[in-house]
Amino acid sequence: MTLSRGRTAVVTGGARGIGLATEAMPQRAWDQKTAEVPLGRAGEPDEIASVCTFYASHMSSCMTGTVAEVTGGRLM
């Protein structure tokens, strides 16, 4: 995401419990994948959107070149 005055930020998302992530994967495999996440659950789209909203707001005006991992604690 490119912000004003050349500021940049990256938001990475982990497993989310929507769409193809859950439809194409057997339940047992999905349960195993979410068990690997320290928070014990998949993230929700609005949780990633909240981080994007923060980066787009004045609250992050002194931040640039950052990476926010919205992964529930699971390392990418």
C-alpha cells in the first residue's frame, strides 16, 4: 500500500476462515492449520482491514517502510 508523500506499508494476512481457504480444504486439514496459529483461530477480513485503516489514517503519519503481520502470531 502506498501512502501519502511516498510513505509505504505492507500488511500480510495469515489464514482466514472464508472462501477457498475453507471450501477447498478438508475440515481435518483446516483444523490442523488453525491449531498452528498461536491465537488458535483464523483471522477475519475485518481484522486485516483495521490495520489497513490504521496505516491510511493520521495515526500512522510518522511510519514508513513497515510490515504488519496480521497472522495471529503464526510466522509466515
